[in-house]
Amino acid sequence: MTKLLTRLPVAVGALVVSVTAGIGVASADPGMDQVINTTCSYSQAVAALNAQDPAAAAQFNASPVAQSWLRTFLDSPPDQRQRMIQQVQSMPRAQQYAGLVVQIANTCNNY
């Protein structure tokens, strides 16, 4: 259970942030800009996650730590979001979520 709780913040970070894991932090990157500057609410982001990847959503929904991270991210201004992304960037597990993060950032306003 402890390992799961340790991994889930990474998954959440990845959920919103892992787009940077394989490509580095670059504000000129359109995918990164979309994530950092999203206007989506927490409920919109979670709805998009549920629609895009129910298995990842189930892990996320089972983790209060992951949920808290996402709330903090979405409540933060863009410069703080950038710093949060940089913190998660070095976590190898985040790389597997890069495509999902971009999909969520691109579709969450539809929910």
C-alpha cells in the first residue's frame, strides 16, 4: 500500500505533468503550454481522465495524495505549475503518461 501511495503522486504528476518527462521543460512546447496554462477545473480534469483512461483514473481516484497534488497544481499560477512540473520531471514512471497528459489537457474543457 505504501508503494502504491508513493507511485500515485507520480501518476498524478504524470497526469498533468509527465508531458515534460521525455522532452524536458520548455515553455515553447505547445503541449507544455497547454498543460501549464489549462483553464480546466479539477472536476473537468478528472472527467477527462475517466474518459481517456479508466484504469489510470481508478488509480488516481483511490489516492487522496494524488488528488491533492492535482488540486494544488490546478489552483496554482502558471509559474508555480512550471516548478511542480520540474519536480516531477525526474521521475521515470511519469514518462508512460505523457500521451495521456496531452490528451487530458487538450480535452478537459469539453467536460
